Amino acid sequence: MISVLVVDDAAFMRLAIKNVLEKSGFKVIADAKNGQEGIEKFLEFQPDIVTMDITMPDMTGIEALKKIREIDPAAKVVMISAMGQERMVKEAILSGAKSFIVKPYKEEHITQTLMKIATSK
Amino acid sequence: MGEQYNGDSLLEMFVFETTQNTEQLEKIILETENERHFSDSAINEIFRIMHTIKGSAAMMSYSYIASLAHKAEDLFFFIRENSSIEYNSSLISDLILLCMDFISSEVNKIKENTELDINGADEIIIQIEKCLEDIKVGKNSNPKEISNNLPSYSFKAILYYEEGCEMENIRAYSFIRDFEEYVQNISYNPEGIIDNDDTAFEIRKNGFLVFFDSNKSYNELNDIIMQTPFIKDIDLTLLDIEKCSHECTDIKPEDKKDVKNVLIQNEEIHNNKAENHQSAQSIISINVSKLDKLMNLIGEVVIAESMVVENPDLKGLELQSFRREALQLHKIIVEMQDMVMSMRLVPLTTTFQKMHRIVRDMSKKLGKEVMLEFIGEETEVDKNIIEHLSNPLLHLVRNSIDHGLEMPEERITAGKSPEGKVTLEAYNSGSNVFILAKDDGRGLNKEKILAKAKKNNILFKPESEMTDRDIYNMIFMPGFSTNENVSEFSGRGVGMDVVMQNILSIGGAVTVDSIERQGTTVTMKIPLTVAIIDGMNISVGDRHFTIPITAIRESFKPKKNDIICDTDGNLMIMVRGECYAIIKLHQQWDIETEIQELTDGILIMIEQDERRRCVFADTLIGQQQVVVKSMPDFIRRTRMVEGVAGCTLLGNGSISLILDTGWLMNAEIK
């Protein structure tokens, strides 16, 4: 089963993503409400994939992404962004994010993207 | 010259062993051919085989075979002793195959006691000598195309992203970044995707155009690209092959290393195989005629058993202990029967592997790229049946390659990988074995078949009533071939009906399915064995008949209300809303019986090839394993026996005729 770490500052979003993923057979092994906690949980649980909100207080998703990629250069991180965050998304991709999903998203966007990323090299 | 082939055991052994050796040799050559270099173990093995053939041929005084084998042995001796020598393995493979073909055809002639081609070896010997000379002076080295193992092709891909996925330009950028790991010389349009957000609209509208070179197959690349998130569709095309193959003839040092690695790996595999051979010593070979005899004897035992147990002298006696022992005897006999049966079962592996050769020869000649795939080749079939399978399979594989598969360019334009695929698949199902020959070629052309059928006047029912299946299956009719060009390999219009005849003769059935532009599948249904079957014994008047249990759906006493008579006087029976034709055995064969009315006797519903009919008989006697015997020659010679597949002995010693279900289905009802 594919294990996922969900990082998002909004409890609603964490729950929403978790529901979608578990319905489709993913295992959400942990969630985190900011970048710092995300890195700690990443180290602790070593998930197959991380979904990372871009805008979060304290430490943004991009900084967390960079740290995670430093820890594990093969880490698979998918960014969750809002519309109109082109600059941030670009930075995330340049920093090694595997893909990104734009809110508001369709359920299958999340499941398909994660499935493809998890099964690719 | 050798003596006549009349069961002389030494000669028999020579024929047997040489045939095995040539088959083994062919296998080795075909396995190593693609590696462009013979491994040490392959060289040793070829050398050993040639040496053995030379020795035994000389013993049997077939001196021309011996001298041919001797020359081939010389060639491999030289290669073995000069391991650093450069040679063209493809050329040598061809030569050895030629040599082997000659030897096996001569051995066949010896076996069949026909005239031998004593001077036929001379030319091949000269060729081998020349080849050896060339190698010695270093003229005959491998052409420098080692990198051909990894040819690189140019591709063009247009990627379409899902609607509403947003920021297509950044996605495209991320795709390129990941994709660069798999391919070379990547270029794309629009450019500047990461800096210019307007390109997102362009990609959304026209797709994202990418050019690249890769040594991966079309399908692999397709899969890799589709693995990218938010890609809705791709349009992947292979660009000019010619140009590419020229470009990559110069060898890069790292390629060389790869090739070497491959060689080393292969050698390991070969070594493992050699070990396997040694451990297989616990197997002995037995003359098939002995097995046939044993099978017959077991059949007699089965009959003798029921003769004893159902002996009329025992009627009405209370024989508890006798019955118990008889049961024990029965158990042992059944086990013996299974054992003998399993001894006769041979895996299809060798039969399948024989196809490698024809695939190799044809793909070389016709310029088609063919991959041969086996599924379930370990499936076992009775030895007697396997002999009837070789030819049909050969025909089918030939047909697939010759007519089914397209030329590489045509395949690429059709969006397929340039390499065509022929699959041979086998699996067990009940007491049958299914063997499928599939290809992913252009499929059958319905219009052509219909037109041809009309021309040859073999339409068996109105065109409008024909299903696709009916149309496709017409290709099995005698004298049918839509291919205008008779090639070296197939197209004489005798192939498919030969397949049909062969399979029918062993009690099987053949059907064909096809999807235009996607391929053709020929399915052969073959009984696991023909020797002993489960049968239902029935009686009509004082005659006994046996129907194979596998063909029986049900049996029942008909009710008067269910019997329907149509305007032509044909009788039919209504069962659960379906109508079935009735064939009355006593009328069919003019047998005298008191039971004439349907309601007095019993109906047995039989099924074959998804069609059903009801057979009317007096009574059911009971189910029994019966040993199938073919009709004695003197009966077959004097009169044509229609509708009888064979005969068998019943427990009480009377003879029962085994009904041919195929005939029951198609016979004209009297």
C-alpha cells in the first residue's frame, strides 16, 4: 500500500485529502500542520509520497520541500497550490517537486497524480 | 552405405541420437545468434555435437555425413583454440544451420529408406573450408555494429494535458526534467516554458511538442510518458529509422562495456543450464511403441476388470468380501491408468521451440521484425497427439508472419511497435488442452474472405446470415487462400485446411477470431488423450452405443407436450424455452427396436462447439470408463462407417460403438 504524508495548515484540507486518498486505497500514515512538523514527520514515518501545501505559516511548503529533498534526494513530493501561484509553483518544481495539484481540485486529480508518481521511478 | 532401416536397433539409435543432437544444435545456435559472439560453453557444445555426429555417422558408414560433421568440428576447434580470434558469428550460424539442415534431412531419408544425397555435402564442406580460411587470415571479423544491440530511434511526441490542470508550462518543464533521464537529444516547442507563462495557453491549445532519441521501444516510451501526472493523451510517432541506424554505428566505449556484461551474464546462464543437464540423469527414454503397448494392456485390464466384476455368474450372489476386494482392485487400476497416461504426456515446450527456427528464417527473408512469445509451454499433451500438432502450428506461425504481421513501416504508421508479436499459448481446461496461436498483425479481411468464398462458391449459407465468426472460419475450408502472392513460405491455399484436417483427426476443433488491424487468434481445442474416455453407454434395440460424457449436457424423458413437429415433419423438443432438433438413432441406422415413441425412450442432449442436439435412444445403461479402439481395418476397408468414432468393449463382453459427436451435430436427420 502506498503511504502518504499530508502537510497542510488547514485541518479541513488535511481531512479532505485524507478521505479521498484512503477511499482509493492509499494509506495516510501521518499529517502535519506546518513545514517544520512536516519535516519531522517525514523523518519519522518515511512515507512513499508527501503532499505539501505551498502557503503555510512559520515555514512555507517550498522551504520544507527543499529540506526534505536535502534529507532524501529521491523524495517524492507533490505540491498543493492555489490558482495564481505560478511563481511559487515554478520555484517548487525547480526545487525538485514531482508535480503539483491546483486547488480547487477534482478527487481523481489527487489519486491519479499520486498513483502515477508512486509507481514511476 | 548403411543397411536398410528395418528396426535395426543400432541404426535406430543413430537416427534417434542424431535427430536429438541436431535439434539441440539448432537450439544453441538460435540462442547464441543474437549475442553476436559464441560463448565458450556454446562453442564446446557445438564442437561436442559435431564430434558425436561424426563418430556415429562414420560407424554407420555414412562417410559423407561424417566428413561434413568433421569439417564443422574443425571450424569450431579452431575457434575454441583461438579464443581471441575475430569472426562473424552470424555467418557461422547460417553455415552451421545449413549443415544441420542437410544432416537432418539425410537422417530422415535414412529413416524413411529413400535415396540419399551423397554429394550434397560437398558444397557445404567447401563453404566451411572457405569460412575457416577467412577467419584464419582475419578477413571475416564481425561487422562493426555491436551497438546494434541498442539501436536508437528518433521520436516525436505531442503531449496533451488534462483540461483545468493549470500551469501547463510548468508541468511541461517538470516533464522534460524527468524525461531527460530516459532519452537523448531532447528538444521541444514552445520553448522558454519556465519563464514565459503565456506558453501555458499555447500548450493547452496545441499540445506540447517534444522531439527526442531513444533506444527504448515504442511501448516503453508510451508507458513512461503516460506515467506523468495530468497527461490526458499523447501522440507518439517513430521518425525515420534509416537515418538513425546510420548515425549510431560508431560505437561508444560504454556500449562496448554493456555488450561485454551481457555476454558474461549469458555465459552464467549457460553454465547453469549445463548443470541442469547433468542433474537430469534420472530420466530414461523409452520406445514409444512400448508405451503404446502398455497403454493397450491397461485398456485390456480395465475391460477384464469389468468383465469379472459384472460376470453373469455372480448375479444375485451376496458377495461382501468380493465386492470390497474388487473395489480395491479398481482403485489400483485407476491409479495405474493415470500413471501410464502421465508417462505418455509430453510438455509442449519442444514443439513450441521448434517455431523459433521458422520465425528466424522468415523474419530474415521477409524483413519483418518478429518476437515469438510462449505462454504455458509446459502444458502437457499425449505424445500421440503432439505429433499431430507440429505441422498445424508451423502452418499457423508461418501464416501469422507471412500474412498477419505487417512490414515494420506499416506497423509504425498504424501506431504499433515495429516489432510484430506472435504468441503461442497453451492451457488445460477440463479434459481438453487449448492451444492458441495469436498475432498482433493486420487481422483478417472480412470482405476479401467473402469475395473469395463467393468466387470459389463455398458459401454455405446466405451472406446476410453469416456472423463474423462464420466468415472467418471459412478460411479453414479446402482450397481457400486470399493471398495473391505465393511466397516461399505460405500462400498455396492448402495451409489452413491442412490445419483443420490434422486437428480433426485427433478429435479436436479449430476456430479463428480476428479483429481488423489488431490481430488474429486461432484456437485449437485438443483432447488431452484419445485412449480412454468417460462414456455414457446407451442402447437402441439390441445395439450398444457410447457417447463421450464431456459432450452430454443432460438426459431426460420427454413430455408429449414439449414435442414439436414442423411442417417438413422434422421433430424438435422444447426444453426451457429452447428448441432442439432430435436425431433418432434407430431411424438413422435402421435398427429394429420396440421403442419408437419419443415418450417411451430417453433423450440425451449433446453439445459441441456451442451447438446442441438431442439424441433419442431406448435407455441409458450407465456411465463407464471405456478404452477407445479404432475400428478394425477389415471393417474400415469394406465399408465407410459414418458417425462412429471408434468402438469399445463393455464389461459383459459386448461391443459398443462410440458415437462421433461431430457427426451427430451435422448429420442430415432421416
